[in-house]
Amino acid sequence: MNLQLVSTIILSALTGATLALVAERWSSSQPMFATIDPTALVTEQLRNLEPGLDDKAIQQRGQEYAKRLDTAIASLAKEQNLIILVKPAVVTGAPDVTDELRRRLRGNR
């Protein structure tokens, strides 16, 4: 192969990659706002605790749930390009994704 052909191939590949990046950035939409109802989720979790647990076990289950909840919120926000706010902080206009979050916490994506 001659140098001009190799240069043309490399330049074409770089141009294609650059155009792909620009197209991705251009087509990426702005994140949307959504809400969740953390009070409902925590209340449901508390209702589902086994009766007779001591304070330490309840605290441990609460910490585990908080980690799962945080992970599920972050995952949902990233996958759907969302900025997630707590429902009481939003007067109107943002969709509620609490049900989707609830499904994810139960393992039913």
C-alpha cells in the first residue's frame, strides 16, 4: 500500500468516528424531570418487615433497602435520562416513576 492510500483510510476512519460522536451528542436529548414517592416506598417496606425483629435487625434491613433504593434510582435515571426529584418538591408537570422503581426493587424490570 502506498502512503497516500493509508493516509486516506486513516483520515476517513477519523472523520467517521468524529461524525458519529457529533451525531450522538446532537441527538442526545436534555434530561427530563420525573418524581418518585419515597414515603410510599419506605412505608411499603416497613409493612413488609417480619414481625418480632429487634431494633438492630430493623436498622440493618433499612440500610440494605436504602442501598438498593439508591442503586435503583441511579440506574433508572441513567437508563431513561432522568433527573429524579421527590414528589413533594414538584407541584405539577413531572411524570411519577414510582411504579417503575417499585418494579425494579422487586426484580421485575
